[in-house]
Amino acid sequence: MSKEELSFHATDISAVARSLRNQLAGHEGPPGHVEMLHMLARAAGYQNFQHFRAQQVARHRLEREPPPPPAVDFVKLAKLARYFAPDGQMLRWPSKFSHQEPCLWVLWSRLPARRTFTEAEVNAMLVAQHRFGDHALLRREMVNNGMVGRTTDCRRYWRIEREPPAEAVALIRQVAGRRA
């Protein structure tokens, strides 16, 4: 953070003046540069200059515009979309590891949120969403990727609410747009 970005602000200039007067009166001789910075920071209500600077840096970071969303690789998106039929069902399990997770996010998006399911209910939902006949693989991979949680006895399952990556969001929209 540059010097121009550290702005000094005090809500009560009178209180700052009194505090500075009292601090200078208790100080032997003229204060040095760093001592003066500490005095100014304390007069404005901070513990010391480091505290003042940390607050300014944090405020600046919070006030900044959020970073732009990551760019989506549309070539990869087109390849990923080929794993789904026009009706939205998954046609085959991707052999490439980098293609598996985005495809799982599509299935994750179709699981109802804030509900608990039995294993049979999860299986039925997954069977209806793919054509290659391995719902156990899909269920296991969703659990391994932290998209679905389950009890230790595997009797109860639930969707874990997370923000999908930008690539997965684009794929979810692409596949949903073809279903409509």
C-alpha cells in the first residue's frame, strides 16, 4: 500500500489535539518520526501506527471491487457438454479426471438442497440422471469430491452446499439450456 493510500481521519479534531498535547507534554524533547506516527495514531484512537496501518490496509482490501470471475474455457466447455444427451442425461463417465468433476457438478445441481435422503433415494435420483448404469460410481465420486455428505453407516445422504467453480456453473447452464 503506497503512502497516498494511507489517509488519516479523525472524527473529533479537538480530541486529537488534546491527545497530542498530553502525549507531547509527557515526552522528553521532540519526538522522532516513528514516535510522532505512534502519537498521531493513538490520538485517532488506534493502539499504535501498526494498528492504524493494518486497519487502513484491511479497509482498502474490503472496499475494492471483487475480482472478476475466472474466465471459462469454452473449448473445454463444448467437450464437457458432449457427455450429456439433449435431455440432460449423462451419456458416459469421462475418462479424463479434469472432465469428471465438472460433470459431477451438473448432477449435484439436480439434487434437492437442504434435504436428507436414504441411499435408495440417492440411487434413484442418480439412475434417472445417467445412461451408463453405474450410479454407485457417481454417488461415491460425489462423496469423495465433497459434494454429497453421508453418515458413517451410509444410510443418510445430503447435498453439501458449496459454490461450484465457474467452469461447472457454465456447464450446468449449458446442459440446462439444452433440456428446456
